[in-house]
Amino acid sequence: MPAKKMKVQKMPLNVSIIGVTGYTGLELVRVLLTHPDVHIKYLTSRQHEDSTIGDIHPHLQGYGGLRITNTDPQTVAQDSDVVFLALPHKTAQDVVADIYGLTRIIDLSADYRLDDTATYKQYYGLNHHHPELLAKAIYGAPEFHRDAIKNADLVANPGCFALLAQLMLYPFQNTISRADIFAITGSSGAGKSASDGTHHPVRNHNIKSYNINKHRHIPEIIRTAGLKADALNFVPSSGPFTRGIFMQAFITPAKPAPYNSDTFYQGEPFIRMVDTVALANVIGSNFCDLSYSAGHGEQIIVQGALDNLVKGAAGCAVQNMNIMFGLQEETGLKNLSPVYP
Amino acid sequence: MPAKKMKVQKMPLNVSIIGVTGYTGLELVRVLLTHPDVHIKYLTSRQHEDSTIGDIHPHLQGYGGLRITNTDPQTVAQDSDVVFLALPHKTAQDVVADIYGLTRIIDLSADYRLDDTATYKQYYGLNHHHPELLAKAIYGAPEFHRDAIKNADLVANPGCFALLAQLMLYPFQNTISRADIFAITGSSGAGKSASDGTHHPVRNHNIKSYNINKHRHIPEIIRTAGLKADALNFVPSSGPFTRGIFMQAFITPAKPAPYNSDTFYQGEPFIRMVDTVALANVIGSNFCDLSYSAGHGEQIIVQGALDNLVKGAAGCAVQNMNIMFGLQEETGLKNLSPVYP
Amino acid sequence: MPAKKMKVQKMPLNVSIIGVTGYTGLELVRVLLTHPDVHIKYLTSRQHEDSTIGDIHPHLQGYGGLRITNTDPQTVAQDSDVVFLALPHKTAQDVVADIYGLTRIIDLSADYRLDDTATYKQYYGLNHHHPELLAKAIYGAPEFHRDAIKNADLVANPGCFALLAQLMLYPFQNTISRADIFAITGSSGAGKSASDGTHHPVRNHNIKSYNINKHRHIPEIIRTAGLKADALNFVPSSGPFTRGIFMQAFITPAKPAPYNSDTFYQGEPFIRMVDTVALANVIGSNFCDLSYSAGHGEQIIVQGALDNLVKGAAGCAVQNMNIMFGLQEETGLKNLSPVYP
Amino acid sequence: MPAKKMKVQKMPLNVSIIGVTGYTGLELVRVLLTHPDVHIKYLTSRQHEDSTIGDIHPHLQGYGGLRITNTDPQTVAQDSDVVFLALPHKTAQDVVADIYGLTRIIDLSADYRLDDTATYKQYYGLNHHHPELLAKAIYGAPEFHRDAIKNADLVANPGCFALLAQLMLYPFQNTISRADIFAITGSSGAGKSASDGTHHPVRNHNIKSYNINKHRHIPEIIRTAGLKADALNFVPSSGPFTRGIFMQAFITPAKPAPYNSDTFYQGEPFIRMVDTVALANVIGSNFCDLSYSAGHGEQIIVQGALDNLVKGAAGCAVQNMNIMFGLQEETGLKNLSPVYP
């Protein structure tokens, strides 16, 4: 792999998406369509071979040249400078193994996010087939691992809840006695397949929590924040809207934080410190809005919001791509301004 | 059956629901729970035997005595003064045949709404198994067939779109040259099972038409309005809300209508002639709101709204029950005032 | 006043509402309309004199006899067994003083909820004009003050956020080291007047917090829960729905609670202990749903939901009325089953 | 003016917006921010002088250089290649007169859309102050007036309802006996100021028509379609969503249409002929989706959808700018792909 990285990268990048028909793959298409340094090489799907992207996602009619194929992953990899995997976990881990070394990979599944196979098994109920690759994967939170991402061959894109929680807690890393988090997500987070939990009559005008203290994104959060497992209460909830996550954290500090949270993210292109976090202010964009304030009794009140499909998935993945290929981080992302109202 | 009808009816009525777990059965429970002359005898379901109603529909926890059984329909019928069937079409028609003569029946499925088996086959794709019962079924639109309903043994409750369209067109019956109707319905109309069309991300913030000029409720509409099949354009659409139907009709008259539409429904307990129809004004109630105005060029502009689960299903069924048993028609229904805002 | 209370109360009660045109007054009408022991005597409004209720609230057309007058409060009081005040705070306190002693009063404003004038001034920015009446007012949380309410001449109905928070915390009263609460409310909580915060484009698809640790309902909460002011963080937020409040509390206990939270509310007609709180399950009803679970690290995770206009306002007020007049507490309230979906 | 047009235009264009704080001005900023050939010169507002755009519209924090001034219109005009006016009607007409001849103008108000002052007075209730400029204004529907727009000094951007209706009817121009249209719009169409009609509790879960056959966009529609005033019924309605218009037309033809509606818009960059129009498929984009089908009885069923703030306002205005300056029409617009789900 080193060879690939050392040579001067020709632009535009040849970029492919394996598994393009879910909401994550779809959002990758939306983001990459307007990226100035990207040539979309392959969009693949097993189910929808020989369709155009407009056949599967009618709102994308009018972007005609985008044809879906069932090209095998190795061919895709050989012809691409970078490949995004928008596959379900378990499926993704084997495809990564098949193409590792042939191209640079950004995996949007959960398969390479965790360090050890035991935690993976605990949360996902599966044995990991490729533990040797876990050590090679870089966790793709740009704000924490920019340097490692630069040279990575395999980037594991963070979970949507996980990234937001980490961004909220990171200025206090290793100084937190306890964090109590309530999070509320839109229905697009559940993916493209209909289910009881996303049945419109059930979801509309409703709020309901699920998987309290059992959500799969928890190990990502505690690792970054330097929390013991039982120092976190994490209450994920479903909300009556399509896109976005709003999160409320009450932090009990153990000692003074090493950083000033107000200035901690200064210079970060997609983190906005705001007076009042409002979910609608980030929809459609790669921004993550954060606010910190002193609560009563030494507690710190932290709020955050991001679009789960953009900064929580496809946008973050493209931000990682930009870092990997030495592009300005905002490229193809800052132009996606929030669609408000 | 005559014997049953002639004897003086003891109150409260023993009332049962066969098929209580869908949204229609559920709404019947809500309405019957507060009906002063009703004793709920059986609530049956094949799938959920031995649950309470609160197990299946958690919002009904606290109404404890309601247990679901899998009692066979004939036993249910023998022990009940009236039985509501809230089953899918095709299933319903055989159950009706099994219990016809044992009790009085209000069928909320489509199976006994149409007069002839050919039309039934055309719209539902099935041979009707019990054509002999079709002639005995009374179409349960209280505003048009009150007298026949009084003595009916089998009432076929109208379709939700169908009832609203009929109420809008009926003052102009047999005088309409053409009716062009656009209708928009909430997601609860699609029932309790999740589907692609009711997936929250798809339904939220969306409007989309389906089955244009092919919807199954069309034959009910044209029969009542005295329309030739090709004098109606009916455009059903899905809207981004849970309950209710809003309907817009443009009527081209063939000759002056025999009735004054403003006073036509005077005295009807659940028809309100209003200046401006607003969907939210009927939600949760058995009201149907209507407005008539003169359009340009002799056209008549008619708008209407009802709650598809109440006046479009369970409420109308209970109104029919009230008529069948000589109760005041408002009983147990007028108390369900619209829940606004 | 004692005379009034000792005599045997004739039914139906003569009941009046002063200030009937806001959402609270409106919801009182909806609840009282179907209350079997109530005769509505006066509905008053300064602005809408001589309208019917259907003129102001078109969804109530068809409930014709209800005429709005501008009858003076003293006449209203003299002719009524009980008077509900659905007026803004500040206005309400003087009307209460005008009619105190002439009838029994249930005040839905904030004016008589707090014990002392200093706290009132701190949170509402006003001097209280009638401190002598504060001592006579009973705080109308039925679950905590049932006996006092029975004999009260003046009941101060709780704030919507406040009642829910109190119900969630009360089983742990005086044993709480800290409570961190995130609450999210529907737009009807802001009342009937349009404002920037309830402009549909702003509110739809949005979540935003406001008045963190400054909300006016805070003193009600800390008093009942036995909390020091700085042991509570209270984060009220606006949500993209019309009715209801969903609330999440993280409780840090100081010592073992004196009560078993699972059984604490046993026998309470409107408190339901549920496995999973879902906002949609209480809408339109007087239920408050609660769940308690052990979190990590000794924390207790409490969730609750109620309809802000019913259990959070009009329903609770009628529950208080039932208690005051020796009626079954469920009367006219249990029939309002949740409207779901 | 000819001089300005003849010289070779230097890129980027200096572009200004007068009146930047409403939803239309705001959306112009969103579109222009990513337009590759645009330099934003002035954003002006009387009320918000010296704010940044992020102060007024917090979702635009992070696009820092955009400062709002109260620069006088003539200075703005002199320094700009093109000026967008996003002002209320009546205000706009005088500002246009002030700067006419100093720059090229795209007016998003209604003031220069109509040909004659009598119709203007009839629909807007005002005398037009500058009738001499009416003749010079070009109606900015790109699909109908492309050539005239190219050389225009003053373009009157169409109304949102009006443009959609015209696009739906235009293939049948001068062959329509009657058109009956039902239209439903999101709340952003009402602008940024809170009002009773956009109060969230009123708008959520509601549909209600208004200004039937009186809407101000009607004269634009009938002129383009070649309809007599009383051959159109136009029923505008408010829907429970923020962005977008969905429109249903029933067309009664007088004679065969001169064009094939399926191919009529071939080559148009922003018109998509689709099988099924779905509102959600156009949100955030400059697309207008259309479907035509044969109804019963010679009727033609036409459906259409667009985003009222993009194709119905800011996007169309930028499309006009592209035409006026010889740019590819898609520039800065096709990159705004629909944000779905």
C-alpha cells in the first residue's frame, strides 16, 4: 500500500460506493455528486443491478449518467482510488477483507469501529472474522484522529449517535465522573426498510426510548471520552422527524477539564459553538452544533445536534476522504449549507 | 331473525368485536368503552389470544377488564346482541356466512358493500363465496339508508373514502355530469402493518397519489351518486399525517340539483355544514364537515373532511348499531368531541 | 364558606369557566362537555362576548347551546358551585380575590401555586397583590394533596411541566442528591397566540431548549421533591408536535428511597407504571405514564409523559373538582381514552 | 442599458440582495453561496444593519464573511452586475424605479408580474406607481420566456403557485375549456413572520383552503395558459409541512392540444416528467416534477410539485440570472440535489 500513498494523486479521484441503495449510500451519492474532485466510478448493488440511480431513488432522476452495477468488489477496488462501503455490519467485514490492500477503504458499517473482538461480540452478537484487520483500521472521527486518517488504508466511519456524543464529551476527556445522556433521533436512522418502529402512525407525534444502556454505539463513546462503562447512562430515543439527532448530556466532572470547551474546537471546519443548539439548524449539512453551559451544582450541561445522514454518516465519510487525499477538508461539504426552514 | 328484532331489547347490549387487533378494531374499542348502553362481551383475535387489550395496545393500559380471546365466531354470535367484524376482506365474508342468523352483524370489511359479484371480482380480484348474502346486506351509510339499517341483520359499513365522497355528492345525486375528486388520507388508513408506503421517512413531508381511477372505493361512490363510471375521476393520495381524510370535489352539474345543499343535511347529527372545511376540526370525532360553494363556470366546489377511523369506520359502525337497536343516534358518539389542537 | 361545603351537594354541579377562549379554557370545555355530573353555567370571555363556542373554536360547532358571555366574575361566582379560571397569570390573581368566598375556585393560572411572594416575584417579576390568599390556596396535585383539596375553597392547578416532574420525583422525595431533567413539550403549551417560537416553519422538524434552569415551574418541582434549588437542572425544550410532554430524569440518590417506586402509585386512577413510556400513548387522556429503571452507577432513570392540556391542565383541574365535590375521581375523565394512533 | 449588456461580462458576477432577512432572501443566500460564478457584494436590510447573516439566521453561522448592511439601493445597484429584490410588494416597486437603468434587476415581489395596472389594482388593492416600467419588465418563467429574459433589464420572478400551475398547463395553452386546480402549500410560503395561519398547533395535522378563486397568483396563470378568468377554479390550501407545493389539475380540453405533453419539456434542465409526482422528491432542489395522464371522460389529470422557496422563488431567480448573463442554466442549481428523505 505505501506506493499508492506516496505517488502524487491525480484528480479527480475515482470513487466508488459498494451498496448504494440504502439511505447511507444514497446520501453518499448526494454528497459526492457535487464534490469537485470526485469522479464516480462504480455504484454497486446486488439487488438493483442495471438500474440507474433514478430508478431506485426517483428524487435523483435528472442525474442520468449514474448506473448501478453488480461489479465484484475486487474489480471495483482495483479501478478506484477510494471505495466507500455502505453495507450492513457483518456483510461489510468480509468485503473489507476481500479488497484490503487494493484500494483505500472507508467503511460506514460498524465492523471496524471497535478495537477488540470481545467488545464486538458483546454488542453485535457475532465473532469477528478478521481480527487482524481491526488493528489496521483507523477510527474516522476527523476531529480526534486527523493525522492517522491521513495515512490510513482503512477508515471505520463512526456511528451517528457515537460521533455526536464523542464531540460533546471530548473536551472533558478523562475528567468525567459521570455522563448522563438523552438522545433523540429521526426515523432515517433506522434505514430504508419499513419496520414497526418506523410505521408512520406509530412514529408521528411520538417519543420513545429504546436500548437504554445497551445501544451498540456505547463502546465508541466511552473509549473516546475515557469513561468507565458504568459512568455513562445513554438513553437513545426515537423522535417524530426524519433527519437529525439532538442530544442532551449532563456531565459530572471529576476534576477540572484540561481544555476550555468554548475554544476547544476552534478552527474545526464543521463544529460550531452556538448559544442555543437547534436541530433544524444543521439539517442537510455537515455541521455539528454544540453548546456548553454551567449547570447547577458543578454539572455541565452540553447539547449537540447533527444530521445523522451527513455528519453522522456520509458527510463525515467524505470529510475523511478529503483528509486521506490531502484535499481541503471543506471541499464538497461546506457547500451543503443547512436547508432551513 | 325476526323474533330477535321484535322482542324488546334489554340494555346494555352485549356487543362483541371479532378481530380486535388492527386499527379499526382498536378504534371500535375506544368508541364502545364509553358507550353507555354497551357491555363488551368478547374481543377476539387469533394471534393474541389471552392477552389483555392493554398488552396489544399499550395506550389502553388502565382499562383492565378487557381480555382478548380466540372464541369461535358462532359462540361469540350466540352470546351477543350484535357483532362487529373488523377483519380483512376475504376473511370477513366467510365469518359473516358462519354467523348470519345467529346475531346482528356489522361488517367493517369491504365484502358486503357491493351489490354484485362481478364488480366485487373486478375490484377485489376474488370470487365472492356468498352471493346469496349480498342481497341481504344493507349498505351502512346512515344518512342514506337509515330505515333499512333499522331492521338489518347484516350491515356493510362503508369505506372511508367512499363515505366521504358520497356525503359530498349526494345532494346532487343523478344531476352530475362529471365529478373530479382529489382526496388525501392519513397513514392510519393503511392499517397497522408497516409497509413501504407508511415508512416514516417516506411518508413524512410528502404527498403522493396512488390507484388513480382504480381505487376499490369507487364503485360505492358512483352507485350512490348516480354517476356513470367514466363521469368520475377519483385521485386518492397519501398525506403526511396520521388520521383523517380531506377531499376536494369539482362537480360539473348536468341539470339543477333537486336539493339545496346548504340545508340538505339539516337535522343530521354528524354532518356539519361549515364555511371552511379544516381537517383538524374533525379529528377524533364522528363529525363529517362539508362546504359547498359556487365555482367559476357553473362548477360546484365541494370540500369535506372526516376522521377515517371514526366516521370513516368505527364511529359510523356504532352509529349503525344505535340505529339498529333504536337508540338515539348520538349515543356514545357525540361525546367524542374533536381533539383540537 | 363552610356552609357551602357542609350542605349536601345537588347534582349536576353548576360549573363555569372564566376565560374560555385560550387552549386551556377550550380543553376544559371538551372535558366538561361529557362529564355526567356537570351543568355548564357560564363560559365567559371579554373579547368574544355573544359568540357561541363554535364561533371561536369551529371544531366545536354542533355543540350548540354553549354561548359565551361577558358576565362579571361575581355574578358568575354566585350562580356557580365551582368556577374554573383559565386566565393569564396576573389577571387571575385579582379575579380570584374578587370572588373568593362566593364559590369554590380552581385557578389554572400560576398565581396561587407558590407559597411565598418572594419566590413569586423572582419567577414572575410581579408583586403579588393578595398574599393573604396564598396561604388559603391548596396546590392541586391530586396525588399528593387529595385530602386538602377535598375541603379547599381555592385550588391552584399545577403547571404542566411541574406536575409531570413532581410525579416522577415524588417517590424519591427528600432522598435525592441531584436530579437532571430534560423535558420536551408540544406547541400547544405556548398557548393560542401566534409567536416566533410557534411559527410552523420554525417549530416543525426542530428541537430547541429555552429557559434552562430559569423556567417558572421550577419552584413547584423543588418544593414537592424536597430538593435544594441547585440540586436540580431543568432543561425545558420545544418539540415538533402539538400536544404532550415527554420528560427524562436522571436521579442521583442521596440515600435509599422510602418508597418502592413500582408500587408507589398503586390505586392512583391516572398514573400508569409502564415498561416503556411513549408520548403518543397518553394524548387526549388524563393519564400520566411513568417508568423507573436502575441506571448505571446508582443513578435512577425515570421517564414520564402526559398530555399538557389534559393531565397538565384541564383534566387535572376536573380531577380536582371531582375530589372537591365527593365524586369518583375518574368521573368524566376515564372516558377520555387516549386517541391513538 | 445596452452598453452594460454588450460588453463582455467579467466573472465572477457582483451580485447583491436587497431585503435579505425574509425566507426568500435567505434562500437566495443559500443558492448563491455555492454558485461558482457569483461574488456576493451586498446583502441589505433596514432592520438588521451590521449584523452578519449568521446573527439573523443562526443555521448560517460558519459562513462568516457575509455582513448585512443598510446600503442605499442606488449604491448597491451601481456596484452590482445584478440585484435581487426580496422585498414585499408595494415596497419593491419604488426600489425598482430607483435603480432601474443602474443595474440589471430580478424582482421577486409581485409588483412587476402583471401587464396592466387595472389587474394589479384588482388583486393587490393598490395603484401601481410606475406603470411605465411594467412594459419593460419580462416575466421570469424561464421555460416560456428564455429569449426575452436574456436581454432583460428587469425580470419579474413568478409567484410560486403561479409558476407551478403554468408549467402544468402550458403544453395545453389555448386549448383548455376548463381547468380545476387544487393546490397545497407548505408553511414557509407564508413567510418569516408568525401569524394565526402558521401557528404550529393550527397548522400541524391540518389542511384548509383559503382565497378560493381570489388568490393573487391567478392572473399570472390565466394569462399564460390562455384561459378566460371563469374557466379556472383555483383552490389554494395550506398543508402540514414546511416546504413545497403539490398541485392537482383536472383539465377539460376544448380541442386537441398542439403539443405532446410527454415530450414538451424535453431538454428543459429542471422539468422532470415522472410517473408519479411525490412532493418529497423535489424538496431543496430547483426541480419541478410533472405527470400527465388521461382521466375518464376526456379529462386530463395533471400533477406537479416544486419547492416553493427554490423553483418557486430563489432557484428560479438564479436560473433567470444565469440566462441573463449567458451562463449554463444549471450552474449553481443542479448541484442542489433534492434532500431526501
